[in-house]
Amino acid sequence: MDYEHFLKQVAEDLRYSIPGATVEMSDVVKVQGESYQGISVRMNDSPIAASMNLRGAHERLMDGVDYHDILQSIHDQAIEAVSQGRGFDLDLVQDYEKAKERLCMEVIPIKGNEELLTGIPHTVMEDLAVIHRIDIDDHAVVTVTNNLLDHFGISEEQLHADALVSAPEIRPAKILPMHEMLGIPEAFVDPAAPVLYVATTTEQVKGASVIAYPGLMEETAEKLGGDFFILPSSVHEVLFLPQRGDENYRDLQAMVREINETQVAPEERLSDEVYIGWSKRSNSTQKRFSIC
């Protein structure tokens, strides 16, 4: 049974096993290769549908696992997902005055997301794009699309301005020396080595967004004593390295690219570039970092 026929069979069986549910095949578009074809399940009294990627379930079927065991597992996952959705506050996607209090940001690479970005309001920062999401609860976020923006009746500029206010409040930035982030005692740190800082959010999820936070570059420049390199570790965090004058940019870029290729999952890669962050005294414009 190929994947498409598997989806059709599962959708048909779930319609019988979950009374009152609307079950359909669906295409879910996400960033950086995370898009997938799966099924959506929505209870008739729920404003949202739960989307499920069933590639793994299909692989288990091909490995010889009994279909009915797989279906039971999918059924249980679907019930849990739609149960969470029933607590969804519909006003958060209908009333902008409520939604803007829950706006957060995510930084993604432009490369590989060009098609996706045509349907999403975003702000460009070098080779990166800042997109906006509504943080519903611990289980759900809603991406602000062009259609949702039209529904809200606001401009992209207003959306971004409001996100710059709300995002640092609901997902505060955290900047710590790497050894502290990793729990390494000070006694084991070479005092002669340059201190590498990790910048992320307190949740450490999609934390690279902090580079868009107002004032963060200035705060970092003051903490590090001047200009600094920004190394895009992943979509979850970036690294700050004080600029001492003896660093080789190409060596740093080669290191970033090697780590991306060998240690970072494709869907979590941010960029292969190295950026320079400026202190106020070396740059009088509002732009605070650029590709080296």
C-alpha cells in the first residue's frame, strides 16, 4: 500500500472511529522542508483542525506492523490532539487587539523558504526573514499569513512593530557565556580563551529570534566590550564572539558550515554566513549587524 492509499484508508477509518469528526487529507506547508502530506482531524465543535504527518506510521506498516495496531495509535493521537484544540481561544485569530498581546517572532533563512514567504508577511534581515506567530498556549502557535493579516486589517509594519513589543515580554532573551549555559564550572574554563556567548530565549526554542529584539545588539556590544561576530548556531540560538582583531572570518565561516553539515538537522539550520554586530560607537545607523 503506497502512502497516498494509506492516507485515504486511515482517513476513512477515522471517520467511523471518531464520531462527529471531519477527517481529510491535507498538505501542510512549513519552513525548511518540514512540509508534508498528511491528514487533518477536526471536531465539529472546534475552530481548528489537528494535522498529522503519517509518514512514520506508513513506514511501520511497510516494516510489517499490523495495520489495526497502527490505526489504533493514530486514533489515540488524533483524540489527544483535537481535545487540546477544544480549549483554543478563537478570539486570538479573530480579534487583533487580543492577538497582538501574544505575538512572537521566528527567524528563518530566506533560502529554501522563498515560496513560503510569498504568503507570509515578513521582515528581511540580511539573508534571514523574521516571521510572526501568535503564541496560543504550550501546544499551539498560529503563523500570521497574508490572509490573516488582511483579516486583522493592519499593515506588515504595524504587525512587526507590535511583535517587537510583545515578543521580548512573552519570550524573554537570555544571553550567557557558553560554559554557564552548559553548566561547566568556571574552574574548568581557560581564562585566556575568548568567551563565547549563547543568545536564545528562556525556553530555548526558536531562540534565534532574539537578534531581532530591540536593544539586544546594543546590550550585547556593551557586555562584550565592542563589536562582535554573530555565528548562526541554529534556529534555536545564535553565538556571540567578541571581536579581538586576530580572528579569521573565513575560518569562522568554514566552522559554521561544517557544523551545519554535520551537527544541525536541515530543518533547524539558520545560515552558513557569519555576521558582524556593531557597537554604537562604530555605527550611527539603526542597522546593527550585517554579513561579514
